[in-house]
Amino acid sequence: MRVLVLVAPGQGAQTPGFLTPWLDLPGAADRLRSWSDAIGLDLLHYGTEADADAIRDTSVAQPLLVASALLSAEALLGDFEATGGNDERGALGATAGHSVGELAAAVVAGVLSAQEAMVLVRRRGLAMAEAAAVTETGMSAVLGGDQETVTAHLERLGLTPANINGGGQIVAAGTVEQLAALSADKPEKARVIPVKVAGAFHTRHMAPAVAAMESAARDLSVADPVVRYVSNADGAVVSEGKEVVHRLVKQVSNPVRWDLCMETFQRLGATALIEVCPGGTLTGLAKRSLKGVQALAVKTPDNLAAARELIAEHAPGRRSAE
């Protein structure tokens, strides 16, 4: 049995101009304009013309990433809302997203509409940016070293292991002073690289954003997943739409356990993984941790043909979420 997993990347994956080639696809610019109008943010400008500093802003980066993930996912699978369910999602064995990518995965799974996800991620980005402005915080990737040793070292420095990504990668989050102490006192056999994000996401510093997310989530029209949805919280397959949304709300201040998500992909028998735009980060982790699983990153429309071939190979094994 062949099992295909579709994943969506998180904050930090964006680069200046990365949406430019996607505008050549029929209807792509109109789709982005529609979402832009719904959330009051010019996604076309930020995805094609804005510089690195502008798209690093949390309130911009998060909607931009979800928009790009959805645009590329729809190019692969069809318009989820216009096809009446006759799209290619039946070829998927599971879906997941890293951090903000979870909102795109919720759309792929059928839990939220694309429009609702865009409105929710706009609120999420604004709330997290506001929370990040209270104290000067950030994140640094710790590469290598023993996982237990690294996490214990971070905790001694007052840092949170905010992303445990597997493949020897843990992202630490905390104040700039704590991160400076980490750079000066690295865990044994590990390297430390600053991450270009504007806050200590998935930590107690984001607690104020949870209330904003709870408020924004009250009016959502939620459905149960039609594709297995794998949660960042603990790698669990979540079968109820309301529980998916509950986890989306709480996850802004809780660590991302991508290592456990990949363990679930293995348990489900994953044979291939496609990472939607801007692909690369999660594909790299998969190549290190999911041996024998074919991993493909969708970065530009040039990658769509190969991704569609993978989808076609897995289409005969269609099934609904369990």
C-alpha cells in the first residue's frame, strides 16, 4: 500500500519574490486578490515586490505563507470549494503543517474553508506580532547533539525547545539575552544558528495571542477532516474538526513536535511526501528522518508536474480519514 502525505511549511520559509512565478497560473492572481480583500493585506505586493525585512514581519509572513501553501495545494489537488469534493484529496493518506502551516493543512483536510483560514491566520499573525512586541525575543536553531542533552541545556538557560523537528534539529526560543547566552554556551556537539523570525513563538511569550485566537475561532464553520490530519501538538491523528481548531488555538503558545508528526507518518506507512510552496524545509527534515520515503518540495510551478505524478501514483489507494 502506498501512502502520500502532503505538508505545509512554517514561518521562515518565505523569501522575497517567491510568489512571482505562481502568478502565471490561470486564476492565481485573482485568488490572491480575493484573499487580500478579505484580510486587508496586499498578498500580491508582499509575495512579489516586498523585501526580506517586510515579509519577516509576523503579521505579514503568516498570511503570506498560508496563501502560498493553499495556492500551490489547489494547483495540485483542485479548488477544494468549487469541486464539491471531486478533487484529488482522495489520493492523500494524511496532511500536516508546521506551525502556521497547520492552518493550510486544516483546509486540505476539509476542516476549514480557504477564506476562513486566511481570516484566522491574519488574526493569528497580528496577535502574535503584538505579543512579540512586549519583550524582545527570538529563536535560534540548534543543530546536532543528543536531543535530551540539548533540551536540558536549553532549560538551564531559561529557553524553550519551541520546535522539536527531528533530524537533529531543535529550535530554541526566548529573550534576546537568553539566546545570546546560548550562542556563548552551546550544547555539546551542536551548532547554533539564529532564525529570522520576530518573536519567541510557541512559548509562554505568545500566551496573550491565545485569547485572540479563541475569539477569532468562535465564528468558524468547522467540519470533520476528510483526510487524516496530523497535529503538531503530539503527532496524533485528529478526527474531529472542533478538536483540530482547539489545537490550532492552543498551539500558538505550545511547542511544535514535528518529530512526532514524522513518527506518525511512518506509522501510517508513508511512501511519499509532498511539501507545498514554499517547499524545502520539511522536505529536508524528511530526507534525514524518513528513510525510504520519496520527498518532493514544491517551490515553483515547475515542480507541479512531478508532484502530480506522485499524486497519480497514489490515487488508486483513495480513502477517507479514519
